[in-house]
Amino acid sequence: MNSKRRNPWAWVPTLYIAEGLPNVIVTSVAVVLYMQMGLTDGEIGLYTGWLGLPWIIKPLWSPFVDLYKTKRWWVLLTQMLLGSSLAGIAFTLNTDFWFQGTMFCFFLMAFSSATHDIAADGYYMLELSEHKQAWFVGIRNTFYRLAVIFGNGILVPVAGLLQEVYPDDHAFAWSLVFYGTAALFLAIWLYHTYMMPHADADKKRDATARDIARGLKTMLVAFVHKMPWKAMLAAIVFILFYRFPEALLNAMSKTFLTRPQEDGGLGLTLTQYGVAYGTVGLIGLLLGGIVGGMLASRDGLKRWLWPMVCAITLPDVVYVWMSLTMPTDMFLISTCIFIEQFGYGMGFTALTLYMLYFSMGEFKTSHYAICTGISYLGLQVPAMFSGFLKDAVGYSTFFIIVMALCSITFLVAAFIRIDPQFGRKTSSN
């Protein structure tokens, strides 16, 4: 198949739905599932916390993905494993060893999903030109987020509806949800089998163990020497801390919207929360991602870096305002959420594009995997402590602290260097 005849719209959206859905199932849906199955909060935190490990350490096996077979082969293999792990969760939920079985399947899903991320991002970079990468970065982020919304906004409510039909068997209701999701994933795998083009640059490799070990060493050396050490340090710090304030804000913003007013929250019902965050906020997020990608593809990332830095940080002030005024008007609340989510969607484009820019070269797949692992670490660690900070100071002071910490994003962005032509449309692409 000639890859030039396959429009990226035919596979980019579904590829990043397949990348986002397992992540939200492991990190969010699993928490709700185990809570309903009777685990304590301490047990849930301990066991589900380990499930995020594969995304952080995935650079350790990224050379194997880089040096064996093709990226397309890995994408299809991991999508089949993801569908199988979902079916495994559905089956084991109704057995006596449900906890051990589901934890095994969730970890298989996490490992397969992390590997899928490596292969999918590598395939994206090999199949698309720099300009198309820049243009579609907003699209891929949008559909990744749509998958996240689908996990939280569709799968969990469907499980609740099924529990009304089977009130005495929560496990069976959840198993039906996971069987349905498994069928969806296998359909995505089948679709990609026929619709993903064979990229000319995605060459098949059959490396031996010695080749992989040598390749790992070469890849790591190439990564360390990718830039002069000062520029390298600036790049790593940027990737690690760019989303630091957003990492603190992410979880606590959701609890602020839904907690009762006597506990400092706005006290939104689940229906109101679904409209304000799941609908209006989602529209803002999608538009921000699309606008960011279009602007970067037109003028290059360097031209729009600082507007994107402002976009991902300054709109956080809406939570300071809401925590001080405690609005009850749903239009006002929804508008605030739209502004913040639009800013996040646009601002996140800068991080994604910079990681693509940083990863250019012979080992682009492995180097991008290292970048995403560093970024994920920077997102997860602050989130783990955000609740303790909020409990210590309250919502208003917490959001003020988040705004103050936005200075970190400005600081780390000041030291990176970007080719003015990166992402910009030229006559050659």
C-alpha cells in the first residue's frame, strides 16, 4: 500500500483514541471499580499506584521497539493485547480470584499501553512530515482527550446503569462494560490492520539480543549527547516541569467542583459536573488543541511558544476567582472551565511539539519515549502530593499557590532553544 494515498485523518484519530483509552481505564476507571468491589482507599492507592509504573519506565524497553520489526507491527500487536487484557478483566471479575486476576490484566494493559505509546508515537513521526506532525498534533491530542472523556464520562455511568439492572451483582455489571470495551478495541485493531499505511521509513528489523543491547547503549549515548550539556539540561527541565502547576491543579479542580459547599467546594451535582466539565470543558479543550496545532503549523513552534506558555498557566486564575466568590450560576462556572481547558489544550501543544523537535534524529522513537516518560513523571509526582497541600491550606490558598507556581513554567521555557522553522509549512512538506 502506498502511504501517500492514505489520508492521515483515516488513522490518526483512531490511533490516539487507542492510546488514550487504556490509560484512563488503568488510572481512573480501575479506581472506581476497586472501590465498588470493597477495597479501602489505602489499598486502592497502593495497588493502582503501581499500575502507572510502565508509563514512567517505558524508555527501558523502547530500544527493543525501535530495533525489532516495524512500528506498525508493534501497534497492531499491542492493540490485540489490549483487547485481550480487557476481556481478561471481564472474565476474572466473576471468579474467586478476581483481585489477583484483574490486577494481572490491568498490569498487562498498562505494559501493553506503554509499549503502544512508544510504537504509535514513533509511527506518527515516521509517517508524517514535520509540517503535518505540527498540524496534526492538536488533532491527536484532541482524540486522546476524547478517549479520556469516554472512559470517565461513558464507561463509569454505563456501569452505574447496569448496576440498576443487576443491583445484587456489581461484578457482573462491570464485566459487561469490560466485554463491550474489549470488543471496541478489537474492532480498532481490525480497522488499523487495513487502514494504517506501510510507511516507507518504517523499515522491518530483526535484531538479535546483542544488537538490542548495543542499540540501547548507542541510543542512550546519542540521547545524552544530543545537545551541549547546558541545552540538554534546559530541555530535560522544561519537559519535566512545564506542566508542574497543571499537575497540582488537575485532581483538586475536580474535587473543588463536586465537594459540598461546607467542605469548601462548589457542590455541583454529577449532572452539573458532566455538563460543565465533560461537555463545555471538553469543547474548550478540543478547540484549544486544534487552534494550537494550526498556529504552530502555520508559523512554527518558536513563534507561538510564549503565547502557549501563557495559555497553559494564566487561565488557572479562574479557580482562584471561583474559590473566593463561590459562584452558583452554571453559565459562569462553565465559562471559567471552558477558559481553563481551552488554555490547557493550546498550551499542551507546545510540550508535545517540543518533544517531537527534541527527538528528531536516528533514534526518534526511543528518544520520544524517554521524553514522554520524563513528562509523565513530572505530571504524576506533584499530583500525588496535591491533596495533602490542599488539605493543609484550603482551596483558595491552594489555587493561589498554583498561580504562583506558574512562574516555574515561564522560567523553564525561557532557557530552551527551538529552530524557528520547526513545524512551519515549507514548499518541501
